[in-house]
Amino acid sequence: MSNLNLNKWRISRRQMLRGLGATIALPLLDCMAALPSDPKPAAKPKRSVFLYIPNGVNTLTWQIEKAGRDFEFTKPLAALERHRADVTPISGLHHPQVLGKHHNCERVWLTGANVPADGGAFRNSVSVDQLMAEVQGASTRFASLEMAIEGNSLAWSRDGIQIPAERNTQNIFNMLFGVEKDSKETIRRRLSRRGSILDLVSDDAKSFNRSLGTEDRSKLDEYLTAVRQVEERTRRADEWLNIPKPKLSTAEAARLSRKLNMTVVAEYHRLFYDLMVMALRTDSTRVISCMICSEGNGGAIPDIGISQTRHGLSHHNGDPEQLRRLTQTDTFLVDQLGYFLDQLKMHNENGQSLLDTTQVLWGSGMAYGHSHGNANLPTILAGGRGLGYNHGQHVDFNLPKLGKYNVADATSHYRVCSRPVDSDAHLSNLLLTMLNRVDVPVKEFSDSLRPISQLVA
């Protein structure tokens, strides 16, 4: 590429990036259905939320040892007892292509793609939340919301490009409910100008494509995918300009727009959950993904005296005190899930609770952090009884082949968390089941074999 063309490309790229800052904080997928000029919600919204915890759990204290309906919640899961009728813990699931891939599991938790073991660059596949957004997001202001308390996004486009997540609660609040400072005409002119810049960048980039090598062409393709995503967000923002954002009471607005940080971890987590609930209540979106913490760092909880990162705690080397602390953090995270389910259950619409119309997947792409075991993933499916789920049971794919658990023998149980007991118990089977519940017309997803029949009535 000539220096003149390279400089032109750099200028165009800077122009595009400068034009992205004002209107929409979260990216949306580029394949959404066209939005009507006067969008109206579907008669029966079907909602989905995905919540990711890193580094697995202390599986010795986590593991439920009995399948079926008369199971007992273990100590870390105790907060879910009050939601027994709306919850299904699942044991034995795994992503076949992720086994032994260490911390890359967070990148493919919702895709099941074959991620490289060395953590190098790769092209992902589409995440399950984005397929849902194509169907359930067609009539909402935001087809999907990508959030992260710590870490990165769980969402990946059809082109396998990661969709950025928003980590600032005030930005999320302003995007969902904030009053625009500028007039509609000013905003529309800004969007039009952004569209012109995007056209320029796209045309310039395509003209350079033939002169690039294979690696550079791949990078350019990723960049053009990002441009297309911004184009879609720009179009969608323009179409929603005449539709007022939901109005909150003064008390609700004050509560949700608070400025908090990780010095008050429990309160901060709950603010994220409160924003999710309000986004669903107002039908601003029907698909949400949130990374609670990344595999590599973060996760300290000073509220309960835990200063170590979750990654550090997971590499416990069998130390009893470290294992106790890991269980303590597992319990804390499940407590926050219990709070989220409380809030969803509290709100009713058309004779059903918000929880009845919202399927919630909470889990990790790792089971046993110390040796990076990616089998027997800690997985909780909650909500969605109005979508046809049959909750109140522990679905276990290990026990039919294993006979019984032996958590008293750590070495024995860690093997269960490192190598699948049932090779057919793919996590993608669960993701396929969830797709079917929200009317996504697919018969398979990733390496799925079949939906999980035990989950549905």
C-alpha cells in the first residue's frame, strides 16, 4: 500500500472513530430486521439473560450429589432455595472444543467455537444471544444489551467479531433512560454526518483490499464488520428518534443513576442487576449478556474480606483456607443471582411475573480452576416457566454413568471436572434448548446434538 493511500486510510479511520461518540453507547448486530417507524412490542415478549462467572467454583462444596426433584442445595447455592420452583441446576455439561483450552473458555461460552489453546487470535462464531436478538429484538429500542461488571463482552456477531460491552452504569442508565441534551434535528444531523463518514471509510477500505496480504486482509475484514455494526446502530438510532424513552419515577431514576464502583461490590453488582430488570420491564430490550468478571483478573470482594482476585483463589493448590475463601466468593455470587431473581419475580405483566417470561443462564466455562478443568461446568438455568420450562429439579448427566459422586476424595472428583463423564452432554444442547424457547428457528447450534428434553414440560 502506498504511503499516500495509507495516510488517507488512517485519516478516514480517525474520522469514523471521532464520529462514534455521541449517540449510542452499545453496539448492535448488523443483521436485525428493519424497525417500523412506529414500533410496537410483540404480544408476548420472550426474554433471555446470560450471566458469566470466571474460573469455575470450589466444586468440592458446590456439587449437588442427588439428581431429580428431592435434591438438596449445597451451601454455596443456598440462596436459591427460595427459588426452587424456578431453578434447575445442571451437572455434567461441557463444550467439547474447549476442553483443555485454559482461560479461553470465556470467549466461547455462548458460541462453542474451537478456540486456540494458546490464546492467539481467532475468528469466533456467532453467540447464541445474538441469534435471539435477531428474533426478539426486532421491535425493541435495543436488540440486545452487552454489559460487563468486570472483563469483556460475551457477545459475538455473525461475522465472529466481539461486540463491545458497556462497563459504566451511568452510561447504561443514560442510554436507556437519559434525556437527550440536543434537539431531534441536531441528533439527526449528527447521525447523518456519521453515516457519511462511515460510507467514506467503507469505500476507502474496500478499495485497499486487493493490495493487502492475507493477514492484513483478515484484519481489514474485521474492521469492516465493525463499521457495518456501527452503520446498523446509526440507522436504528435514527428510526427511534421519534419514540420517547421510558419515563421513570424520580425515585427510580435517582436509584438507577447512582455513581458506584467496586469499593462497594455487593451494591455495585446489584445496581447492574437493577438496570437489567428495568431494561426488561420497560421492554427496552429482551436480550442481555453480562460478564460478571473476566478469567484473568478481578473479582476481589472487599465487602466480605476477600482481597484476592478470583483467578488467584481458583489456583488454590488444595490449601484449605484458599478453598474456604473460594467457596465464600461462590456463595456471594449466587446470592447476587438470588437477588436478581427476586427482582424479576417481583414485577408482573399480564398475569405473569417478569421471571416467568425471562430465561436466565448463569454459569462458567470452567469447572475446576486449579488445573483448568472444563468439564462438569457449574450451570444454573432459571426463570422462563412461561416459556415452557420444567424447573425444580437437578438435571445431572454424570450420575447415570458415574453412579455416585465422591467429593470427599478431591482427586477423584477433580477428574470428573476435567474429563466429561457423558461425551454427549454438550453445553450447546442447552443453548439450542434456549433458542427454541424464544422462537429462533434453528434445529442445531454449534456442536449441539439435541435439545435437553428434561428441561421442558
